[in-house]
Amino acid sequence: MGNLFLVILDSLFKEIYFNTSMVLTRKQKISFYKNRKKVGEVIIDHVKKKKHIIFGARSLNAHFPSFLDKETVDYDVLIEKGSAKKVATRLEKKLDKRLGGDFFIVEKAVHGGTYKVKRKLGKEGIIDVSKSEKKVPTDKIRGVRYSKLSFEREKIRESLADPKSKFRHEKDRERLGRIKIFESLPKKRKPVRKKTFKSRLPKKIKVRVNPGRASFPINFKVNTRPNF
């Protein structure tokens, strides 16, 4: 009974601390909204430096032409080494430092092993950090590792085959449809360089004439292009 009381007290204390830490001053709110465009820069810089992988909606947007892009708010990040919780915490601290305030929190996601970085204002999710269970094929685009479309297609099909993921099946079908449209587009051919004719004869030839004791050079040009 005593242990149960301590557990309840601990959870109550955490809730009170969480709610009080969520309070931001007017000045802090203004600072956040002025600098929120820096959020993407911080995330991309960290992912590039640590060689993590971006997958999901942002990976599709990176591969697709702009007319197939879909607007998204959060970043799905896969790590190959280390702890997802530690990476999420590190990103949360970097974001707070860059924006100049305590604007973000880390929470455990519903999906096991995934940790979310959320905004305190509106509690909107910004980053989902997960650890990859298997080797993820990637394409490097502008210096950032993005999951290949083959990986995304496989994940979508696994989700569609899972009755527990029924809540996201509509979104999955829409994503799969955009992948199929992209793959049906004509591929751009690389321009073929035309071969130019180059004569091996020199353009100028020097001939030295020696009539008797006197000698003098004669210069004349050779036309390397035929007249027919």
C-alpha cells in the first residue's frame, strides 16, 4: 500500500512539474515565433553531421519533383547506433539553444522504441526518433541520407497488410499512389556530347630552306578542313 502511494505521489509530482514548466512568458512566445523557421535548419544540420537517416514523408518529398510533394510538419529520423531517447534529448537541447528558450520537450511515443520532440506551444510533434532494426538502403541528396523509395514502398505495404494499422491505411494508399506516379514519369536523359573532328596535322609548319650558304625559314598554314 505504501509503495502504491509513493508511485501515485511521484506521478502527481511529475504532472505538476510538467505543467508548470510548460508556462512561457509573452517575451518567450514572441522569440519562438520569430525563430521557428530555424527548427528545420537545426534538425537537418544534426542529421547530416551524425549521418542519421530521414524517412517517411520528407524522404518522399526529397525524391519527388515539387508537384508531387506533400506538406509535412515533422521529421522522421532513423538512427543506426546509440539510443533514440538520447538523440531526441540532444536535438531538443539544440533546438532550445538555437531558439533561445525552453520551447521543446521529449516524450515517449505510442510506438515502442520511438521518442518524440514536441513543441510546448500547442504540443505539436516536430521530430520522431527511432532506431532501425535492420539495414536501411539510402540515397544521399544534398548531403543528407534519405531512405530509398524501395524502403518506403516496403514499409507502406507492410502497414496495409496489418489490420492494426487500419487508421493510417488511407494515408498509406495516397503515398503509394504518389510513388507509382513518380516511377511512371519519363526519366531525364543525360545529354550526349558530340564528337568533334580534330586533325593531327599542326596548323603551322616551319620549313627551313638552305640554298647554298644562305638559309631562311618559310612559314605557311595548312588548312585542316576539307573544301568539299
